[in-house]
Amino acid sequence: MDIMETEKFPPGKFAMNYGVILGLIMVVISVLTYVTGLALEGAQWPPAIYYLVFPIVIFYAISQYKKRNANILSLSDALKVGVLIGVISAVVFVIYSLIFSYVIDPDFVNQMMDVTKDKMLVENPEMTQEMLDQSMKFVEMFANPWIMGAIWVAMSSLFALIYSLIAGLIMKTQ
């Protein structure tokens, strides 16, 4: 038997490239949203592009991993590849977000808070000051880049787990 047939490609190394690519896609979407002013408008469609690309990249990467390993794929390898891609992509995006929040535009969070407050008042004109203050405390908590980063990593991991489980169940060979 040939050594190449028995040597398995490590999921971590394989997932690194796809995770970085997926993270960079999110960074590009974020930059474009910021530069065009869509971020302050609260446009929802730019992030939706990422939510469509995310499972496509996971499925594609798992299929390529299987192909790289002589068309052999276990469910555990599919899960490892998918979740690692999700975590790595999230870490790439979180690093960008922290740089953005503390270096590129440190005032952006305050601008977003003002826009959010104005939208709340327009959508709920009968909102009391107490209700507004309470809502803004909640918004402020989630506007913290570190909290958002932790949530992003957790959510990316969860969705990567779900998508890689589906892909693994479909593509597994053993």
C-alpha cells in the first residue's frame, strides 16, 4: 500500500486557509458597508451575503477535504474542518473589528448608538425616557467590541457545527 493512501491530511491545516478566506470575506463586506454609509443606515442585506456564503464555504471545504483524503471522510473530520473554519473566520473578523473600533474609527460606536436611539424614538414615539434609557443600556452592552467579538465567535462556531454536521452526514464515507 502506498504511504500517500494511508497518510491523512490534518483537518486543522486544511481549515486554516478556508477560515482565513471566509473571515476576509466578512471584513470586505464590513469595509464596503462602512465606506458606502450602509452601516449607519442599518442596512441588513450586506451581512445577508455573508450568511449565504458561510454555509457554501463550509460545504465546499469539506468536499475538498474529502477529495484531498482519497475520497474518505468521517463525520468527526467533517465537524473538525467545519467548526475550525467557523472559529478561524470569526477570529479574523474579530481582529478586524477591534482594529476598526480602536484605531480606524473609534467614534463609530457612538455614531451607531445615536442612530439607534433616533430610530427607536421614530419607531416608538410614545417611548418614555426611562424605557429609552433601559433600551440604550442594552444596546451599549452589545456595542462593546469585546462582547460582540465573543458573541461572533460563539455564533460562528454554532452555525459551523450545524452546517458541518449536515455536510458530514451527506458526504461521510465511513
